[in-house]
Amino acid sequence: MTYRLTRQEDRRTQLDRQTWAGPVQLILTYELTGAGEHTSEMISFGTVFEGKPFFTYGAELAEDETLTDGDFPLIMAGVGEWDLTEIDNEDEDPFYLGAKVWFNAVTKQSYSYLFRLSFEGVAVRNTEFFRGN
């Protein structure tokens, strides 16, 4: 049996989805000092992403830092762990509540860095609706 929504039902479904969820970009600043590997604490998004958010990052030296010729830092970051909702049914996808981020700075100097972390995706607009209240 095939079910096809009518245009009116399709539009109502689309409007319902826009009411409870929409695009969100969360930008955080994380400050680190020194070379080597670092891991953040679990970062709470303060919202609920309905799928895995797209993660990007950028970095800059802190204002009082100056690059040393021949020792430009190689900087990396990534998500090491996601904070997910528990699911009862393995056919359901979890919701994303937060992330733990890893950082790596390869350099001889002990620079201070500002990382800009961005998480983008579709998030629940009203978390009370998400929790079924």
C-alpha cells in the first residue's frame, strides 16, 4: 500500500516541522595555551539537534601573541564524543545534546589560541515540545 499526502496535508506537515524545528548555528569560543593535545569538557549545546550537527572550526592567536618565523603552528580540532539522547528503538535516530572536542597544536612555542567552534544543523525550537511537556 502506498500513501501519498495531498498538497494540503503535505503543506501542513511542512508547517508543523517549521514550527517545532529550524536551522541553528551555535558558535563558541574556546581558549587554549600551549602545544600538544587538549580535550574540552562536554560542551552542552543548550538546544537539541535532530541530527548530527555539522562541525567546523577556525583558530587565531590571542591578541598579545606574535608568530615566530619558522614556527607557524599546525592546529587541528575535531569532535571526540557526542552527548546523545537515549533511544528505545534501534530504528530511531538519537538527538544531539552536546559534544566533547579535541584540539592539537603542533609548534615549538607556547602560543595562546582562540578557537571558534561552530555546530550547525536543524534543532528543536522549543525543548519543552521535545520533552513532550
